[in-house]
Amino acid sequence: MWQPTRNLELLAGELEGSTPTILLGDLNVKPNDPELERIKAHGLIDLIGKFSEGPTFWARPKRLDYVFVDSSLAQWAVGASIGSSRASDHHPVWADFALPH
């Protein structure tokens, strides 16, 4: 069972020294929940929040899904989106990058 506080602590521990980093998925916490601070403390940038804020869990509209990247990748981010599919109880999320050749 997903336990936001404990699981986000474990995830944050895995982020130590990891770069480049992409962390994405359903974290079962809202953007203003304090549990996310452990992830943000590693300098990760929330691309959905930056480019396309809105609900990702459509059954009870709230945002629970994220695309976090470190600064080495954030500099190449050109957008992020929340899709409209209802194939799941969550809308799909993705980010777009313009990477150098």
C-alpha cells in the first residue's frame, strides 16, 4: 500500500547523487502537501506545475501526478501536458524536451 510520507522519504533517499534524474508518476499527494518537500529539496523541478497545472485524477478532481526533473534536464524542457484520456482514473502526463544534438 502506498504510504506517501514513508514512500516519499524512501524515494528521496534514492535521489542522493543521482543525475540526470526524472521522477514521474502518481505520488498520491497534492502539490502543496508537505510530503513533497523531501523531493523538492533535491532540486527537482515540477514540470507539470510549471507548464500545465490542473487535475490529473479525474474521478475526484485533484492533482496527484508529477513529472519531476533535475536542473540538468529542466533547462531543455519546452513543455509538459495533462492529457484527457480516461483509460485510467488518472489522466496521462508527459513532458517535452528540446535536447541538443
